[in-house]
Amino acid sequence: MAEPNNNKRDSTDGQSGGTNTAGAVRCDLHICPTCGSDFVFPTDWEPSGSAHWRVSLRCPECEWIGEGVYAQDQLDEYDRILDLGTESLIDDLKVLTRSNMENEISAFARALEVNLIIPDDFVG
């Protein structure tokens, strides 16, 4: 197992987001500064003043751990990105579940066709 990298990043280091030239909030809190993975997730958070949050982050791929203080608008965008990731995982799970069920049904039907399953198999 990789040793955790206790690098810290905060909302002013240029990696954690900010406002782009069009005025839209840019957020890359989901991107690991060590390995580039886009699976970084929050492990803990607490208020830090009236409009900021102290957030602990973790990368599941390289075990990077970081913490920083971020503005609410950055975290709103991060939350939106995390929601998109959750939706993607749920979509993938549905596809995988359906595929597995189709395979099981196909195997069961084939077993019935070649008499590998008979009524006595269901007698208790």
C-alpha cells in the first residue's frame, strides 16, 4: 500500500480552483495534485468563517491526503462534479446489473433446454 502523501493545498495555491476570466467558478478539487486522478473525494468538512469551509480530501488511487479552506462557490461546483460522478457510477451499475441478469437468465434457460434442471430440483 502506498504511503499517504500529506501534501496540503488550499484555495489560493492555483490547483484548487478559483474564478476564470469569464467570471465562472472553476473547480478542480476532484483532481489529485499528485497522480492526476479525478476521483478525489471529501472525507471531512467544517465551517471556517462565514463563507468558507475547511475540507479534508483524499485520493483513492495514490492515497494522497490534503486539506484546505475553500469558498462556498468553489464547493458548490465541487458538489456538482461529485453529483455527476455519482450519477455516472449509478448508470454503470445499472448496465452491469442488467448484463449480469441477462447472463444468468440465458444460462438458466439453456440449463432448462438440456434438462440440467428438472422439477425434482425444486422439491424441498
